[in-house]
Amino acid sequence: MARPQARYACQQCGTVHAKWTGRCEGCGAWNSLIEEQPREGPPSGLGKRSLGKERRSGNSVGFVGLTGPTMLPSRRATGIAEFDRVCGGGFVAGSAILVGGDPGIGKSTLLLQAGAAIAAQTSAAYITGEEAIDQVRLRAERLGVAGSSVLLAATSNIRDIIASLDRDDAPDLVVVDSIQTMYLDTLDSAPGTVSQVRGAAQELIRVAKRRGFVLILVGHVTKEGVIAGPRVLEHMVDTVLYFEGERGHRFRILRAVKNRFGATDEIGVFEMSEHGLIEVPNPSALFLSGRAAPGTEDEPVGSGGDQLSGSAVFAGMEGTRPVLVEIQALVAPAVLGTPRRAVVGWDGTRLAMITAVLDARCGLSLGANDIYLNVAGGLRIVEPAADLAVAAALVSALTETPVPGDTVVFGEIALSGDIRPVGHTEARLKEAAKLGFGAAWMPMRQSRAPARSRVGDARLDIMAVGHLKEVVARLSPAEPYRRGFREIAQ
Ligand code: TYD
Ligand code: MG
């Protein structure tokens, strides 16, 4: 019998090639092809052979209408509110969740805490292929959950794991840390390769569906920020969560990027402490920490003078929750030929667009300057509503005129320089008022905006901005601007 021919699978995108090449034709990645032996037969039931047989003797499918008795999925909440919200209100029985994140960010910590929380209600198992039992026990002690009834196992053999889980009394939650260490002995390739990761995940997900337990897979993230190995893993699971944060910061953010059972724009905010992850129910205070509280005349730290120029507080939304976050900009004359653009926590293309609008529509040229833009606290902002706050920080940095410390800013900038309205105005203003801010620069509303808007018990001074020029004028020290920007804005 002829030996099955070798094939080469890209470890980035999963494309299969007949020949080895230096560069994957699927995704363009270099050096990502690894030889994989096709398996002789499927490891269990689902391979080509059994599929073929079913196809020959297929049964006709019974179609049904869209209306009919439906059951809402039953959910199990961990009691860790920040985690539950991201999952859409708790784990859905029989679902598979992938938690991705950089090494050392706190995935194992988070999931051991979640496991302990579920074990306190029903039963949970934590299977580690990365650490020894002793290490996990030490961590449990540190987290104060050593007394919990979590079932612990250190193995990476999928066959053994399946044998232990494919039974009536399977635990309600199973954490597998991490999927890259798991090993299916019916496949030739090494753990962590596309076919291993895919095969192992497939087997685990199938048992989870059959036995109705919640399966949480931990996945490593590569330098490029995608889950190591195949993107296909993201398609196989019901929910994909990313656990992110800056190494130097204590804040960690859990973000849903896919959720078949809930919204994807929610975030959960945690703080890494000596004793594990602590929930942060009020993230605004966190992202603004280090800033002088609005309305107080705090002693400037360090250099003195205009310490706040180049900074603006953005009133943003993360899912259903308003979050205030400081945006910092630094603008300096470029010393080398091509000016640098360094952006942390925001989209570089969007920054290029805003500098272009500032140039073309407001006559403010940043072309010869290096620009550094930073979203404080390690948050990553994707909302276009941050445009105006970014522009305000840039202009403020350039003119060395601070945005008033008690002001929040939000609004989307169009290519014409007009400021477009954004959603959730009330929620943004309310959060600002709650944290003691006294003013807001925001898009003009459709209806006539009152100069002072009552939000809850507090009052906010509203500057309704129609065009970006008005913000430039407000932040420009030159005499004609001082007299009020309306005139120069025609
Ligand atoms: P870990 O959960 O092992 O990360 P991952 O599984 O994502 O690789 O977390 C490791 C880091 O968290 C490590 O640098 C130590 C820190 N840590 C704390 O600061 N406090 C704690 O209570 C624990 C358990 C970990
Ligand atoms: Mg870990």
C-alpha cells in the first residue's frame, strides 16, 4: 500500500500545501509551514470514512419553522460579575469558550478563580498541561481558594482526558490550560501544531456538547496578537475571550471578540493583586488615576506649569458601560527625515486621518512633527467617538494649551472636519458628572442643545462642537482665537 503523501500545513492560517515553500500562499507568513502526516483513519467516528458512509445512506432532514417552542440557554454565573458580564450573563451549559492572552497576563489565575467559584456551587475540574500539581496548589493558596473542591489534574493526553470526562458524572465546568499543550496520540505532529490543536479541541468540544459541561480552553497568543496555531480554533468554539493588559500595569481587561450567546462589546476589568485578580466595578476611576481630580488645584508633579497640555479625557463606551479614559499626546519636531508616529491603544490609520483633517480643514500642520499617542491605563479604544478627544489632545500638545481639567471630550470627526454625533450621549455625560467633571465638548445635537445640561444632580457645561476648527480655536493661544472661535470659523 502506498504511503500517504506528506502535506505541509501553515501554522498561522491552516492552509495545506502539497510542497514545502518558504512562504505560505494563504496568508503570506514566512517559515510557517510544517510537515504533517495525514492520518490513516479518523481517531473516532468523525473522519472521512464514517462521513462517507453516512452520506451514502443519509436520512432526510426534518425542516421546521422559525416559530416554535424554544428554551433560553441555562446559564451558570460564577459570581465574578466582571467575568459573567463578558460571557453574556454566565456560562451556557455545553458551550466552549476560548480564552486567549499573552503569557503571564493571568489566564491561569483567572480561570482557577472562576473554577473555584463554580466548584463552590456545583463541580469544576482544572486540567493543566503546563504546570505541575504543586504549582497549581501553591497558586490556589495564594488566591485563597485552596479549600475549594476543584478537581485538579496534570496531563496533556487528550485520550485520557476524554476517558475521564465522557461520563454521566462529568463536572459542570472543565478548564483545559492550555490547548497548545494538549496531545492527541493518533496524530503524528507535535503538540501545538495546527492539526494537534484542531484535533484536540474538536474532541474536547464534542464531549462538552454531549455531556453538557462548560468547556474553557486557554489559548496562547502570538506576537502578532492572534491565538497561536490556527484561526480555525476561533470558529470551533462558541465564545472567544481575550485577556489583555500592559505588562507594567496592574489592570487586566477581559474582552469578548465572539459570543454566540451574548454581546461582543462588553469588557470586564480586573486588577492583578498579590492575591489574584480583583474586580474593578468602576473602571473610569482606574483609567483616570494619576490625574488630578477635576476641580482641584493639585500641585503639578515634576516639571510644573502646563502639565496637562497634550491630554484629554475621553468619555467612551465599552459595551453598555461608560468609561472615562485619558488620552495623551506628545508632539515634537522630527529630528530625522520621516516623522515618527507611535500609537498605543488606538488605531494608527485613524490617527493619520485626524492629522490630515487638522491639516486640510483647520490649517494646522503636524506633518513635520513626531507624534506619540497613548491611551492611559492600557485600554484599547476602537470607538470612532474618540476622534475628537484625540484631536483635542494633539492640538493641546502642539499649542501647549491644556484642555480644561474638568472637561470630557467625545465626538466623531468626518473628513470634512465636521463633528458627527455619536450614540449614548446621556450615559457618557452621566458618568462624567458622577466623577466630578463639570464640562463636556461634544457634537451638536439634532435638537437645540442647552448650554448647560442637567445630568442627574450635577450640571455640565456643554460646548456643542460643529466643526473641528472650533476645538482648534479653543486651544490656540493666539489673540484672534481668544476672541471666540465663531468669528474665525466664519
Ligand atoms: P498566570 O495566571 O500564570 O498567567 P498566564 O496563565 O496567562 O500565563 O499569571 C502569572 C502572573 O501573574 C505572574 O507574573 C504573577 C502574577 N500574579 C500576581 O501578581 N498575583 C497573584 O495572585 C498570582 C496568582 C499571579
Ligand atoms: Mg498559565
